[in-house]
Amino acid sequence: MSLEDIASLIEDSADAMERGEGVMLVAVDGEKEAVGTCSVSRLGHRLCRHRAEISGFVVAPLSRGTGLARQIVEAARRQAASWGCTILEISCRGGTHAERAYRGLGFTEWGRLPGGFHDDGDLVFDDVRLWMPIPQDAR
């Protein structure tokens, strides 16, 4: 993720936070170093207010396989539940580690746009959309 991507993510998160419908979650280790992060935002359209989306989900390489991603997703679910959401969504490039990891975390594919992502025109990936239910007791 580039510095420009991170700046854009922070700006989008700040807009959602101003509305009281977005947070940025940051996991830190014992040395106070960030080892994982994501943004969680409630969708704004009146017909989609029951949905929240995770974006910018990153876990540091040394923290992968430790259960941290599952803890971050659970924190995102609790936050979304506090807004009254019943669906948590995430998207990724198809055929990547992220797609496998999200499925392993309990997300289910609901849509795929073939060729939805082009990386400098050389690499093409599907845009994969996934979701998971938010149980009422997640609060």
C-alpha cells in the first residue's frame, strides 16, 4: 500500500468518522508498533444502512497466522453491530492470498466482476465481493 493509498484511506475514514459512521481500527503490539489496521464504515444510502464495509485491511507480515486478522474482523463486527448493521462486507483482488484469507475468516462471496482490477495494465484481477452476517449478539 502506497503512502497516497494510506492518505486516501485516512481521508475517507475521517469523513465517515465525522458522520459518526466510520472508524479506523489499529492493532498494536507490545512495542506500540502498528501490526494491523482497517477502516469500518456504515454504508450511507438509505436502503443500505444495515450494511458496513471493511476497507484498507492490512496485517503486518510478522503478525500473519497469529489470529490477529480474526480479532480485527471481530472488532469490526462489534463496531458495525453498534450501528445496527446486520451485514459486514469486504472486497479484494481475486486469486490472491487476501481472497483465501477472507474466506478462512468466514466471509462468503456474493459477487465477482471479471477483470475488475487492472494493475498498470499488466496484471488483471477479478474484483471479488464478500460478506458475512452480523449476529444480533455481536454488540
